[in-house]
Amino acid sequence: MDTDPSIPLAPSLHPAAVYRIPDLDTLDAIYSGAVPGFIYARDGHPNAAELNAAVVAMEGAAWGTVTGSGMAALSAGLLGLLSAGDRVLASDKLYGRTTKLLKHEFARLGVTTTFVDVNDLDAVQQELSSGSYRVLMAETISNPLCRVADLPDLAAVAHAYGCRLFVDNTFATPLLCRPLDLGADLVMESLTKVIGGHSDLTLGWVGGNDPELTERVTGGVPTWGLAADPFDCWLALRGLPTLELRATTAHRNALAVADWLADRSEVSRVIYPGRPDHPDHALAARQFPTGFGTMLCFELADRDAVNRFLRAAGDAIPFAPSLGHATTTCSHPDTTSHRFEPAEAKRVAGITPGLVRLSVGCENRAKTLKGLAAGLDGV
Ligand SMILES: *Cc1c(COP(=O)(O)O)cnc(C)c1O
């Protein structure tokens, strides 16, 4: 036989948009699932399948699908769960685009959304009891103030009213929290962030355990055109072996950075679930046994102070309005993620012009602190 016994150690990239099938019987067998195989990349390809299998395992899911972005994963989940006339009860602290998706896009399709403080279980229960909601939508850790949602409580109250719990786990990642284990019906990740980890790909994932939802969610992905690019999947696969190393180091760094910042005179407030002064510290300690995440915020006097901090920190702590990069970056919620929200609402929520959000990375901690010190010395 001329079979080559050597197998590439690194994942192979399969950019093909279409696959050659030897005959009709094989085509039928692939369609029926009797033999493995791919036909058309929008319906599935080896790189998405390999990445999906890895994320399914990390989440403890029975099924899932990789999508072209985190927003595509949210769209796939919501399009699968909802029909015209349905109602959504959503956290009032969702990622801005998710709020926009519900408020503007789904509203046009006849789906109405009510927003609620998911940290107020009584308010959630009261709202659920007052109307027939199809979906309760929450984030495990919110942006930017890192409020933690009590997922077992939310799942219990949602299920008591016949409602599904859909969780955006992007800030937590499955290393910190597996929402499906805690009662969520559907979970999504923006793989663009911590899981991708290198700011060089745009992908999402959505999955669950309930077989009733499998076809409704995954079947819509090729039809709505939400499929993932093979090269991005290949990049994500390349990063996965170091995910746990990156994330656990970043969790430790974040806790140390938060405590270090709290001692600086330029900083009036530090927001991190790992600190006892965070409103959800006890819940976070219970729900996230392995750490408190990579995201934290600190507050400077005003916008001018933030400008001076960014200029003085320079390359050491890049101002880059995303998160989950392998090394530490910072963002400014008031002018980026929450830019178009009314100023009054932002101030009430605690998003001030002096608030800086850090996405802590896994680089040498002394280097991070040196960069932050340079920034703060410039304030
Ligand atoms: C970035 C992000 C998304 C959207 O993911 P994309 O990959 O950018 O489409 C959704 N939810 C949260 C919490 C995010 O941070």
C-alpha cells in the first residue's frame, strides 16, 4: 500500500469552498450522515468541525456550531429560539450590539424585548410572571462593570415560567464557568476574544444540550449565511492548546493588577469581581471556582486624566477597544462600547468619563505593572 502513515501534528487548513464527491451513493451517504464528509463550505468544513468539537467539549455541550462572529452566534441562537410575536426578557447590561440586535433588528421581525436588571432576581421573577416570555438573555459577566449573573437562580426562575435561558459567556469563557452545567439552555461565546486570544480572527460559537434545539439553532446557520471562515477556524485551533495557560495566568495577573491599582492615589475606584469590595464577590467566588476573569475597571478623575494615562502608557498598555488579547490592553467604555448611550444613563450605571477598562493578559506581570505605572505617573 502507498498510504502515508505520517500525520501532520498541526491542524491542516482546508480553504476549499466545495468538495468533489465520487458518486451519487456517496453523496447520499454524506447527506444522511452514514459516512463523514463535507459538500459545501457554507454548510460545514473540516476546520469548523474540528474547532466546534473542541468548544463543545470545553462547554460540556451535547452539540454546537461555529459561526462567523460572536454576533452571528447570537443571531443563530435567537433566530432558532424565536418567532414573530415572541417576547424576550433581556439583561439591561448586555453587550451594546446585542441590545441593538434585540431592540432594532428583532423588533422589526415582530419580537419584542423588555430589559431588566438580572442582578435583581425579584424583578426578573415579577417580569416573567407578568407575561409569556420565550427567552431570558443574560451575560455571565457584564461589560464593563463586571456584574456577575447568578446563572442557577436565573435558570430556575426562567424554567418555572416555561422560558429558555440563553447566556453570553464571552467574558467568563468555559474555563471560568460552564453555563450549561448551571442550567442554561443555550450558551454562546465570541471566539474573537479570550478564546481566540490573539486579536487576529472573528468567530463565534453557540451550543446547548437540549436535542429539541439542535436543528433549530444549527440548521439555521447555513441558511441565514452565518458560517465561519476556514482560516479563522484554523487560527482559533492554533491558539486552543495555550488557552488554559493564557487564561489562568491572566486570571492571576488580573487579581494582582486590581489590588495594585487600588493602592494608587490616582485611582479612585477599582472594579473586579475578585476583590471583596465588588458587589458580586461572594457569588463570583461560588460560581467561578478557578478565578475571577481577565476584565477589570479602574477610575481616574476625568476624561483628561484618561488621555494623559493613554499617552503615557503608550505601547506598554495599548488602547484597543476589544478584549481577550494575549497581552494587556485597555479601553474606554464611555467613548467606545457605550459611546451612543445617553450620558445620563451612563452616569447612573457608573460608566463615567474617567473609567478605564483593562483586559489583562498573560505577559510577565512586572511588565504589566511597569506599563500601568508609567501611565499613572503621567496622569
Ligand atoms: C465581542 C462580544 C460579542 C460579539 O462578538 P463578535 O465576535 O465581535 O461578533 C458579544 N458579546 C460580548 C460580551 C462581546 O464582548
